[in-house]
Amino acid sequence: IFVRKVKLVNYIIGDFPARNYQKNKNMLLKLALMFFQKLTYFLSDENWCISRKIVEKYNFHKIKIIYNSGMKKEFIRDDYQVMKTEINLCFVGRLEKDKRPLILPEILNELILKNYKVKLIIIGDGPLKEQFFQKIKRLRLDGFLNFYGWIKDREKYFKILYEQNILLLPSIEGEGLPLVLTEALGQGLVVVATKSGDTEYIIKEGINGFLIDLEKDEIVVNKFVEKIEFLIQHPEIYEEISKNNIEKAKKWTIEKFVRLQKEEILKLIK
């Protein structure tokens, strides 16, 4: 850091002080992480961040927002999604409080009571798994659920994601940029999400999906059901959004990110 010829680029990809504090409940740890985060920020020749929300939260000024889906171009589909007779609602992530997965069975149940043909697909795992399945069992939704757990094979993961229709992101406040958001765009999924993290900056209402205010669970459930119903009843809008999302994802491929990295670093060196 202190050698003049060395250039330091700081790339912030997650809210690690808050996340680690929440996991460990250790204020000393949070303060230490905050200190080193700020120190690295001030010592760096250039700072990049994957999330506008994180930039705002920590009042960073001299920083570049660089979105990166982490997806290779080959994993982005060419054809857009079409509305089917049975809709796959998809959730990808940790089954923990921040992600609010326990409202998903309620959303599914409300749609089934309205006689819509829907299934819920879960890719992920976490501490709320047992409570989640208890709710599924209590609502008698076993036959409407496909649970995959974590999928480590990226090719298999994108193959399964490709088969889904609508991505549900019901997270509470505190997200940065959910990676699954950009991955889902690349598969043409329509996104219905709460206004948490960078979903507000990436999802344009009616163009890339739909956003829902952060409210109490019962209100959020009703809002998700309304948006999903709207998409089912307006297949032409659903398909137009799917096309928009694929085009948006093509701007954030890993190949373009690497090229951008190289250009920015060469500028810095020169």
C-alpha cells in the first residue's frame, strides 16, 4: 500500500460489516470491520462497488458503481419467456430472516385458492428451513413445491433457473445487490421484489418487473399476489418484460466486466 508504484483498487461486493455483525452479534467486530473498510477506502487509488445502496449507506463519495452479474455470456438465453398454463414461482437464496422466506407459502396458497396453476421452486437452504416446511405442511402445499437446496454446479443451476417464470425477492431492508437478481434477468425471468437494496435501481416498474414497498408481511403477501395475478392475466406484458430483462443482462456479463476492469486498471496505471 505504501509503495508509490503500487496501485490499490478496492472492490466492495457486499455489506460485510453489517452482515458479520448480524451473524455474530459482536459490536466490537462490527466497529473493527467498519474501521478497516474506511481505511481501505481512503488508502485505495480507486474504489468500485457493486451496490448503490451500500455506497449511500456508508456515505462513500469517490467510488464507481460497477454492476456485474457474474454470468458468462453463454449462460444468457436467447429466447424470451412465454406465459404458460402452469407458472413456476422461484426463490433463490438463504432461508433466513433477512430474505423473508416464510411468506412464500402464503403467497403460493393465496394464488392456489384463486385457482391459478402455480408451483413454488426453492433453490437454497438455511436456518428457517424447518419452519418453512412446517408452514408448507400446515397449508397442505406439499404437491406444489419443488425444493432443490443449494446447487453447486453452475451449469445445472442455470438449467433449472431457465425453467422458471417469475423470481420472487421478498427481502427486508439491508440488501446490497442480490446476485440472483442479475442471474434471473439473464434467463428472462420477470422479477417481483420488495424495495430492498439495489432492486430499486435495477428494476424499473413494468419494464423489468415490479417493486413492492417494505410493509408488514400480510400487506406484502397481498401485493405479491396482485402483481403475479397481473402478469398471468397480461401475458403480452409478461413477455415484453422478459425480453427487456435479457437485453439488460447482456450489459453485465463477466466478459464485459473483465474488459471494463482491464480498461479502468490501465487508466489508473497510466
